[in-house]
Amino acid sequence: MKRSVLSATLGLALAAGLAILPTTAATAAPAAPAVQGYTATTYAGSAAETANNQAFFQAVMASAKAKQAANPGLAVVTVTYDASSAPSFRNQISQSAQIWNGSVANVKLQSGSAADFRYYEGNDSRGSYASTDGHGRGYVFLDYQQNQQYSSVRVVAHETGHVLGLPDHYSGPCSELMSGGGPGTSCTNAYPNTTERSRVNSLWARG
């Protein structure tokens, strides 16, 4: 994507505050043109989808870095999330943030207002996913049934990994967080491996 197009995309995202409120978040997920799900059966990868999710990540980064620029005393980039629309998963979301904060050094997840992205919960046949509308705005949706079948903390940490810039890699082992549901329901590892940690640190260090 050319710099001018990306800049326009990010500008629109920041102007909108990155807030997309699903009208039926409590019962069903909103339709979205680009989705990165937790299990391979719900992932229909395409070049357009990859580009849209990259725009989501870039917009979250731009929003967080803009706030950092306004507060030069901040040592790392802080990404703020809002979990108020996913009350059933408040503990898992908090644990996921702690896992990522203990795993990487160049970005920090923090609950608060003026959120860079949001979590929602409900029922959806696609399961849990990180979604974008193609204009750099998005959210993480957590599906009730899938979070009963799989380790819920792993699901949340995996989807949060998308927000931090990591793609799915379902063929990976259980030790790889972004392998998602690929290793099966017995996999409970909720921690990114060395390669994933390094990738996130690199992405956020370069900005």
C-alpha cells in the first residue's frame, strides 16, 4: 500500500476513534469483510483480508503512538483496550494483557478510556476473531461456545496477538500462540513463543 493511501486510512481510523459498536454484540457478531478467527475452519485467508488486518494493526499503533507523543515521558507505547462490552471475559482479558505485558518490552496493554480497540462477546458460528472493516478500525469478538471448548485465556491472548500485529499460523505447534485452535482443544498454552515475542517487539520498536 502506498504511503499516501495508508496515511488516509489511518487518518480516517483516528478520526473515528477506532470505535465500531456491533449493534448485536451481546447475541451475535456483526458481519465483517475481514476476519482472523481462532480455528482454521473459520479462516478464509486472502490478500485483501491480510491487507485489512494490517490496516487495523497500523491504526491501533498510530493511535497509541499519538498518545505517546502527547506524553513524552512514557517509556513504552501503551495500547489501551476497553473490555466493558465483554464482561464475561473480564478476567481472561486481564490475564491476556498480563501475559503480553510480561512477554514484550516495546508495547504495553492497559485497560482504560479512550481505547485503541475494544472487546465484545456473544454467539457466532465463526467463533472468536479479530475483525476489521477495511478502514483500519476493528475489535476482538469472543464467542461463548468456542471459549468453552478451548482454553479461554489462550483464545483471548491469541486474538490480542492480531491486534499487536501477528498473523495466524494454524500449522504451528501448541507452543506457538498464533497456531490458535490448530493443535486442538487440549492445547492450553497462552504464551507467545520467542519468535512471536521478538516479532511484536520489532514491530512496535519501529513503529
